[in-house]
Amino acid sequence: MSVPYAKLPAWAEYGLIPLVNLVVAFLISGLVVLIVGESPLEAAYHMINGAFGRGEYIGFTLYYTTTFIFTGLSVAVAFHCGLFNIGTEGQAYIGGIGVALACLAFDRTLPWYLVFPIAIVGASFFGALWALIPGWLQAKRGSHIVITTIMFNFIAASLMNYLLNKVFKPLGSMSLETRTFDAGGQLPKLDWLMSIFGLSVGSAPFNISFLLALLVSFGVWVLIWRTKLGYEMRTMGHSPAAARYAGIKEAKIIIITMMLSGALAGMMALNPIMGEQFRMQLDFVQGAGFVGIAVALMGRSHPAGIIPAALLFGMLYQGGAEISFEMPSISRDMIVIIQGLVILFAGALEHMFRPAITRIVLGLSPKTSDVAATKGA
């Protein structure tokens, strides 16, 4: 996959360009706030205060961050192989089945620290299994991964509805959810971590799955940049023809990559199911799979970029709720618009400012920059 621009230093590629895109997104968001007759500075204050003003607010922000790290890593792993996995949402749904089965089976007999590893395996297995089918269809039948993963999102939602209604719902209950897990199915909060900084997590569901997300991020970095499999995945993503010439088995790499991506998506279910709700409810994913696409794009598919990008979207989710409460004229839909602008500039328009930044950073004239771009192509 050739890049039609001159190569930039890492600090510009992974730091400056995302930062410029983010600043422009927030400036335009400020104009939107101004149009509805409110102060952009006041809105910015409430967003930052709502996300980081108190220990409890930070806990909620990091709770959302945990979810977005998993889904961002899921999308990023597929990106490296040249695959656009839009099915993270559905894979997280199905991963929740693995979590629920582990908790329902062992929450009354085993402590949480034994149930947790079983739930991790269950979430990963079910998520990988759901991603296996689109991966196999892409590798063996040429079915486009975008189309199949979108369809599998709808299938996963319908399957979850059926299972909660017919299988998991307790007898006599009207709610589409499992029974509440006992202590063995509930993850502990990270109170001790917050107390180091003199803060209290309060009612925020900030739990130990955050540490798992950081550990998995490191594991993904090792996989992609320090293993033979990761090299084969990146080669496939850059040039399938070169990968085939080098003897890399295309179908095998596609299937393995999709299963890894699905496993990461499935682990997202640990955070809301075991860390907040203590049961599996309908729509527990709440769009996190699609946010993961923006997180992966903004983080340049690198764990070191995905973690701060996930934190940014965690801030938007938690801080956006505070804005809606403190400034009623800015509805929740307006917050979605702000999130959409960030996604727009981080994804669809991520190269909008690249030519100008390239000229500034590399000291190129417009004509020289165009020549460099032609050579890069």
C-alpha cells in the first residue's frame, strides 16, 4: 500500500498530524456551539471538568477508555493486514456470550480472580469464532470483508436478542438480561490505583479490566512489530502481491488476523458485563465497536496512539454528559455531532493538512513537495 506523500518523522506522523486534525475538529465544534447561542469556552470547561474534575469523573472517563482500547486494537490489527473490520460491534456482542457463560457457571463457586481468566478465554473464543466466518469468506470465496462484517453485526444483534429472550433470561423476568452475577462474576474496582493520587473512584465502574487493556496493548505491539506473524500481516497489508511472491499464505494470514481482531473485540465485553452491570443486558456494547474505528484511525493503528485516542473519546463521552447537564441548550445530539467531527477529521479527512505539514516540517517548496508525492506514489 503505497503512500502518496513524502515520509515524515514519527513525531509528525503520529503526533503533529493527529493533533492538528483534532484542533480543527474542536474549532469547528466551537462554531457549532456558538451557533446555538452558547459559549464554546464554557462548553470546553464543562467537558474537561466533567471528564477530569473529580476522582469519580476520572473513573468514568477511564471506564469508557478501557472499552475503546479493546475495540480500537481490534480494528487496528485488521488494518495492518489490509482488512477493514467493521464487525467489531457484532464480535463484541458475541464475546459477551462467552463472558456470561463463564460467570453464570462459576460465579457462585469460584472467586473473581479465577472466573476472570475463564471469562477472558470465553470472550476471546466467541469473538474470534464470530470473526472467523467473514475471514474465511474473504480468504476462500473473495467476499468483501466490509460487507460480510456489516451483515454479521445485524445477525449478532438478532442472535443476542433471541438468546436473552429464550435462553439466558431468568424465569418470570420481563427484562432482556441474565440474572445478576454473584461476587465471583464481579470485577473489583481500582480504588487502590486512584488512592495513590489522593482520589476516590466513587460510584464509577473503573475496574481491573483497564489493566488488562494496557497489557493487551503491549501484547499487540509485540505481535505486530516483533513476531514473524506480525511481519507477515504487515506485508500482506502493504502489498498482497509481494506477500504472495514471498511465499506467505494469503488465506491463512487473513483468517488468523480476523480471528485475532475478533478476540480483541470480544474482550471488550469484560468491562461492561463483569465491571459495571454484573449481568449481560441487551445492547451492552452501545456503539463502542464503531467508535473503535475512529480510535484506530486517530491512533494510526499503533497501541501507543490508540491508548490516548481512546482516552480522548472517553473524555468526549463522560465530558459530553456533563455538558448536557450544565448547558441544557446543548443536547446529547450536539455532543454526537462533536464526536462525529472528531471522527471526520481523524478518519475521512486525515490527510487534509498533510501536504502543508509536509512542506513545513521538511522545508519543501510546493513544487518539491509535489515531486516527493509523485515519487511516493
